[in-house]
Amino acid sequence: MVAFCWKGVPLTRVGGRAAVLRDCRGFTRRAVALRERSLPGRCSAQKRLGRLQLQVGTRQLRVFISTGEVSGDMHGAALAKSLRKQATERAGESRLLLRGVGGPSMREAGVELYADTLSISSIGIFEAVRFVLPAFLAYEKAKKELLEDPPDVAVLIDYIGPNAAIASWFREFLPGVPVIYYIGPQQWIWESDGNPAPRLLDYFPVLRECCRCLVAIFPLEAEFYRQRLLKLGALNGSPEIVYVGHPILDLVKPTSQQAARAKLAWSSSDRAYVAVMLASREQEVGALLPATARAALAIEKTMSKRHPSKRIYFVVPVAREEFTDRIRRLLIEQGVPADRITQHAHGPGGLESETLFHLVPRTQSRLVLAAADLAICKSGTVNLEAAALGVPQIVLYRLSKTSAFLIRRVFRMRLPYVSAVNVVSLDRPIVPELLQENLTTDRIYEEAMALLENRDGCADRMREAYQSEVLPRLRLTAGESRTGAGLCG
């Protein structure tokens, strides 16, 4: 059989409809609509990634994964591949069934999707309103399937609003299913100024009541949740807080700029490349790309004067094919000639001399980033990818005026930083952040030219800070174990 264990003890489920279950800690709970089945046995080996561990036997293991957005889809795919590798090594792939809600990367990794959530993800409060109904319908479909064939374990990745709701649903309708929260809410950042998060945005009660394990990827995040449990006098209770280091260090393999350009068939002589990493959500395309396009035209003009022998290219990885037409239209509206926008459906390839903006598929995004002299990024996991690859970057972030008003005036939240690179330490800004009113064409132009020309060594200092201040804080120390705690600890 294939089984999950908690703290080395098997999770056993016995009974039929409305069965009373007993978990490994001896608490009784009532489950609804569960098929009769039992999962006895002991764990045999451990593998770090969400602290999941497989025991091989004769039955199929069912894992439910829930996430949204491009970064969550990436982490979900990595988890799926890791589990499949374990299952193949120990029992054969047919013994593992992965289902969930997510995106194309998870589907490619072998996850059977109940719904694609990448098309209904957003940032901000007001922006999310139009996605409420599609998200509700997507998760209602998933809940129906889950009741008919309950999973053995549920792994929720980031995507806090919908995932907090599904965690509560599991507790009510499938309480025998252990829930793991992998990459929890950013409440530790919201409360970094010492003030508690607004009640509406306080997700800790849900995590405490509904989850067996919270897998943290930042050291400050793990410490924050441990302190919250300690205040409640429940440090040894649920959920177990486990720090595993940031998964981006496992996913991003060191690649030199020269090697990446060789793979992309890009020339390295007398050319500069800017990776425009803004196109993962539809709203980000509209909020961030226009000012970036205008800045790109100004940067090219300046570069042609100061460095007449050097050409500059802006390369845009497109997260979803349906964004392509809108991106082209926005670029043209900002003054980029249509004949200076090129696209390769299967990869970047060589760039034409007159190209200014080049659109490539999402599968090439990490290679494009590694090959770039500069990255203009949205806020998110891509900031840490750029840091891991040693690429100087500018971070852009803009919400609608309504959402910004609600956050500032109603919830009275003051975030110290929005980019993951700056958030890692909270000590000082390592990369420039252009937020809301400060996100202008002029500011993007100024920051980009400074980094491209390495004025006063600013690009070199940023690369040094990546290595000395950022990446070390994403790794586990020698005394910490990646396999000693959490689910299957």
C-alpha cells in the first residue's frame, strides 16, 4: 500500500458513510461520505518537499493539490514531480493519483485538474471581485469530486483566499483528511510593523484549526507562526510549523549568462537584453506594461546616443497564450511600431536587428532571465529567481486606486516591502521597488539606465547582496534537517 504518516505514525481511516475516525493523536472526528478503506502500515523512507512521505504497498495513494497563479502552479508541479519520482522508485506510478486545481505546469506534471485557476487569479481586493463567481464554481466542482472520492492528503499551496476556504471545508466535511499548508499567507509581512493584521485578513485561526502542518519557506515566516502558537499556549499543538528553506533554490539551476545566450541563439557582442517579467496575470499586463513600454522606447533612444554600436532588446515571456494579442496591442498603443514586435511560438531563436520587443512562451522564461542584463519584474517569486541567477532587477507593483485606498485607509496596512528579495531581510532595500504613484515611465527609465550602465557599481552591489544577504537566508543551516519534522517527521 501507499500511505501517509504523521510524526512516523500511520494515518488510519476506517469506516463507511458518517464514520467516526481516530487520527494518530487519538482525537475522534466525524467524516462525511467516506468510502470504506484502511491504511495501516509504517513509513519507510523520507523525502523533503512539503514533508510528504510515501509508503509503498498495494493500493493507490490519492493526493489533492490546490493552488493558483503562476508561482503556485510552478511549486505544485515540482511537488507532483517529486511525488511521482518516489512512487515510481518504490511502487510504480500507477499507485499514485494526483488531482487538484492549478495550472498548465501542474497538468504537464501529471496532475488531473478539476479546474484551471490561473485564469481566475488576481492581486488586490477590488480586482478580485470579478473572479469570485468563477472561483466559487471551480471549487464547487472540486468539492463534489472530493466527496465522491476523498483524497488521502490535501496540500494547499499559497493562494490564501480560496485555500483558506477549502481548508475550512475539509475540516467540516472530510475531517479525516490531513491538510498541509505549503507556503502560507504573508501575514508575517503584514504585521512586521508590530500592528496586528485586520481581522478580515487574519488567517491564523483557519490555519490553527484546519491544518496539520504549515510548511514555511522563509525563516521569519516560521518564527512568526511559532510565536503565534506560543502566545496561544499551543506550541506543541496543531499545526506543526516546519521551515524547509525556499524551494526556488531547488528549482533554479545555476546558469551563466553566456550559456543561456548560447541556448537561445542570442549574440553576446554589442547587445543588451532586458527580460520583461510582467505577464503572468491579465491585470498585471494592463497595469505594468504601458509604462514599461514607454520607458523602453526612451532607454533605446538614450542607448543609441551613448552607445551607438550597441543594440538593446526587450524580451517578454508570456504566461498564457491568450495574453499575446493584448500585449501586442498595448505595445503598439504606447508607440512601439508593429514591425518591431516579433514572436516565436516555440522559443526565442535569433533576434532580428530591428526588433525591440520579442514575445516568447512561458517555457523559456527562466532561460531568458538567465541571459538578461536586466530584469524588469512584477513582485513575486520571479524576484528570487532573478536573485538566484544573479540578474539585476527593478520591481514594479500597482493595484487599482480602489484597492490601494482600502489597504491604506480602511485596513491601515503599511507594508515595508513587496518584493521577496527585500522581504527576506527587512533590513534594507536591495532592489528598487516602484509602487503605485511611483511607478512612472521616468522612474523605470532612470532605474533601468543606472543598472544597465552600472553607475557607481550599483549593479555589482546588487549581485553581491544577492549572494551575501539574500540567498543564504533562504537556505537551511547545517544543523537543521529537511526531513526531521512536519508530516512524516
